[in-house]
Amino acid sequence: MTENTDAIIVEKVKKGDKEAYRHLVMRYQQKLFQTCIGFLQNETDAEDLTQEIFIKAYQKIESFRFQAAFSTWLYRISVNTCVNFLRKQKVKRLLFLDSGNQSKESFGVSEPADSATEREEQRRMLRTALKELTLMQRKVFILSQYRELSNKETAEILEITEKAVESLLFRARVKMQKVIKEKMNSNIAPTGRYQQHRAEPYG
Amino acid sequence: MNCVEFEIQLAKLKSGANPGVEFLEHKSQCPKCMELASRADELYHFIADDAKKTVSPFLSTRIMAELDKKALEVHISIQKAWQIAAVSLALIAGFNLALFMDYRQSPTDADSVLSEYFFAGNAGMEIENNWLKLSTDEE
């Protein structure tokens, strides 16, 4: 049903009806935003990138040939844009020896100190774990965990087989567990980073 | 079930799925695996919370405004391109017209000889000098 209406709207947009595009934006902005958050782990950047993705999609809508669903096409653009953004950020960091804005991110709602620290700790662990993943594993993990897409949908977006998605997802989760285990071990060790971090507030 | 098998099973486990008796048994007996499972669960809950974050309600307006701005930019750049093309064409046409007019007003052979005589320095001067010399000699 959604696919049919998407196709009708896309046809309208192709004919120059810009206002019709607003419907597509309203329909997919939240989904793309979630994908971007998964890749970037930062709300502000995710919102900016969501905007960029929609503009890119509008400019390239003429090349959309209805061979796949519009959502699949849009997700493909979003995954590629996120990956390119991360690459550029990496190059920038290398060039300017900048540590990045990872700790300056906004969390939206203000939280109690303990909860915020805990979340910060979780985010740090998640970032570490995501870095451990290969590019394909990361793509699959984010699409399935953040967007809760099925293996079939993920396979269509990434143009790989369902079996490959399953295998990549399994390996990604194994690596996640490995990072958690490392964290657990460092927590047990008296000189562990986690231990030191947790000990700080109590002097 | 040993710890390695437990970890493999944990990685395969989909949220809400039944992990099986052996898995639950090992989890209750092994404190390390229990902690691992609970921490993994926490992490996936964190991800789920993260994914619930809502986009700003103004994003669609921002996107549409940006699209309008881009369209205007394209319109202006097309206008500018036309203006530049028109000015360039006018300049080329003017230059060609000037050349054509110059060609139309080009001197005849006789004019060329005369101008050569007046402006070509030595040749004319020599004739004139000889002339002057002759006239002095006659005197």
C-alpha cells in the first residue's frame, strides 16, 4: 500500500510537483533520522544529514526507475551518505588531529547525573563496539537494530543475499559481546578505565 | 552447554525469542555468562531507546525551504549564464562589426603607396633629400 502511494507521489514529484515531495519527507524523515543516529551516534549531525539525504534524493529523483521500492532506494542513499560522512570526518580528524565532537553531543532531554553518566558509558561502549565492526557488518547491524528491518529488507537495501545478512549480523553481535566482555574484564581489574571512571565521583 | 556455546547462542538470539532450557540453565549457573547476557541486554535496550529519539518537528519545513533555496539558486545561475552569454555574444558581434567596417574602409592601392611614402621613413626621405640636393645644386 505504502509502496503504491510512494510511486504515485514520486511520479508527481518527477512532473515538477515539489509540494508532493513533502509527503515523502513526512513519511520517511523519522526512519532516516534513526538510521543516521545509528551511524553517527549524534543527534545534531544525524538531523543535518537527514536533511542532506532528502535534498540529494530530490535532486536525483529523475534517476529513480521504480526497479525497487522507493524506501529501499532512499535507504541506499542514506547508508551511502552516512558512510561518506564518517569517512570525511575521519579524514578531517586525521588532518587537524581533532578528537572530534563525540563528547559534546546533545542528548535532547536533560537527565539526572547518574543516568546521564550511565548512558554516556553505554554510548562510549557502543561506539567502541561499532568501530570494531567492518563496514558491511556495521551497515547490517544498524539497519537491523536501529531500523528493525527484516533480513530480507536489509538484503535488498545492501544488494546482498539474506544469508549474507544473517551471517554479518551474527558476526557483528559476536564482536559486540567481545567488547562487552573486555569492558567487564577491565571493570574487574583495579586499574581498569571503567573502574577509574566509576570511582571518580566518590573521590 | 558450555560458555562458548552460550555466547554463540546469545549472539544468535533474537529479541523476544525463546532461548531454550539449556541456555537458561547455563545462565543461572555461570555468573560470568549471566553478567554478559545482562550487559548485552542493557546495550540492546540502549540502542532501542536511541532509536526512539524523534526528529525535530521543523525538519520537513527546513528541508522544503532548502529545496526552494536550491531551486532559486539554480534559477539565478541560469539567469546569470544567459546574461554572460548575451554580453559575450554582443562583444563578439561588436568586434566582428568593427573588423568588417574597417575592411570596408580599407585604403586603395594608391592610398597605400602614398601612406607608405609619407610614413615609411627612409624611402621617402631619400627622394625628398635628392630633390632638395638637386634644387640646391641648380642654385
